[in-house]
Amino acid sequence: MTFLKRTLPIFLMLIALLLVGCSTLAGTESPSPGTNGGNTPASNTAPTTSAPTPQPTSAPTQPVVLVNTATVTVNGKQETILIDSQGKALYYLTADTPFASHCTGSCAQAWPPLLSTGIPLSSTALPAKLGVRVDANGKQIEYGGHLLYTFSGDTAPGQVSGEGIQSFGGTWHVATTGPLSQGGD
């Protein structure tokens, strides 16, 4: 009996300390995923004051250049063409090669190249591949191996007034979703 009288207060004090400790831990917020890098398992000890844990950094997202499609009349025929995000028709020059753009300088003022700071994507499935080629104009978007441009003479969405113009050693054509001419026009 004496043993119980001596140990009961100590036992009750330990229980009280455990309850206070548990309620203190329950009242603290556990770190949200990512704040500790997700690599350290949760601890059963009370938090301590220390230098803040560095937040993981993610790679900056690159802007996406979206190439869309539209159906317009080209040379009296309905065609599905590529357009930029403002709805302007996209063109290619038959004189361009896989190694060089023939439209730079003053040409690029009349025929602005479609440049990219990110990944080109399409709002619809395309039969050929979109890509980026670094050339004299910068990071220029290409479709099916052809560099893409807009035409300063097109002032509204759906216009294709640059179709068939011959200049800068080649012919300008509207970029359709079908096969593109390889040059010699």
C-alpha cells in the first residue's frame, strides 16, 4: 500500500506531462508538403527554433506559344491553315532551308517570324511536328520543317493576302495542316 501512495502521484504527474506535451504538439501545425522538401519524416518532438528551412525551387515555366487552326478560303478552295494566337495566318517561304532562313532584316519587317520563348503547342492535333529552330531571327517556330511567319499585309484574322507572293528568292505560301511544298515554286 505504501508503494502505491508513493508512486501514484509520480504516475499521475507523468500522465499529466504526457497529456500537456501531446496537446502542445497537437496544437502546432505540421509542415505542409514541400516545406521541408518532403524528405524528412514528421518528428514526435516539439518544434525548435532554428533557421528557416529553404523552400524547394521549381524550374521556371516557359511560356507556351500556341498555334491554332482555322478554315479559310485560299485560291478559291477551303483549307485548314495554321494561325497564331491573334488569328493571323502563318506562312512559310519556299526558299528557306533546314539550315537557314532567307527572310531576315527588311524581309522580317514585312514577314515577321513567329518566334518562341517557350514550347510551341497546338490546340488541335497536327499531322506534322511543331518545333523551334535557332536562326538569324532568333528561336523561330517551324512546322513540318518549315519556318513560320506572319504577313504584315494581313490586317485581320482569316486574311491570306500573302499567298503566292514571290520575293526573297522564293514563294510565300499559307501553312496548311496538309503537306507543305518543298520549294521550287
